[in-house]
Amino acid sequence: MTSSDTVYLLKECNSGTKMAVSSIDEVLDKVNDGEMKNILEESKSHHEKLCDEIHTLLSENHGEEKDPNPLAKGMSWIKTNVKLAMDNNDKTIADIMIDGCNMGIKSLNKYLNQYQNADNTSKNICEKLITIEEKLCRDLKVYL
């Protein structure tokens, strides 16, 4: 029998990967530096692969996918576009993306603690997503 914590944790990870992909898509065409663009594209690819894996696990555990909160997604879009309208450069993009990663890392750690009865596979997926977010932060710091 699947723990409801497993499904809830997978749903939050699913939502997080979708939010990350959406955020990267929002800025990708505005990036000037080729290496920074490669970093973002690589991270997007890792998020998409993990999202596919989460989708499979949700199906196996009879769970529905979860889209990002529309309010959070809208606020992210507004923040991104206002900041870029004021200062459209790679430094601003790095700052926006690092803020998003840090919010994601914080939320994912909260969900790991909240859904302690989730199975190890789901916890590992969540930790993998945290690692992807942490790597993106590290990689983008040179652009600040």
C-alpha cells in the first residue's frame, strides 16, 4: 500500500520541476552569454528528465500530476519581467534564477520534513531535485 506522504511528496516535486522549467523558459531567450545559456539549458534538461521520472512514479502510485500554483507562477512572471524591464542583462537573470532556486530548495526541504512517511524512492527524487537546484545556484553565482 502506498503512503499518502509518497504521493504528496511526488506531487510537490512534480510542481517544482514544472515551475523550474517554466522559469528557465521565461529567461532563456534573454540570456546573452553562451555559457550561461548552456548552464540553463542543461538544468532545464535535468528538470525535464526528473519530471518524466516523477510522472511515472505518480502513475505507479495512483497519483495525479500537480501544476505549479497559478498565483506563484504569476508572481514569478511579474517579478521576472519587471526586473528585466528595469535592467535586462545576464546579472539580473542570474539573480532572478538564484532567488527561484533558493525558494525551491527551501520548499523542497520543508516537504521532505513534512512528508516523512514517503518511501525512499520519493525522498531520493526530492533530494535529487534539491541537488539540481543547488548546482544551478552554484553555476550562476559567477554571473552576479
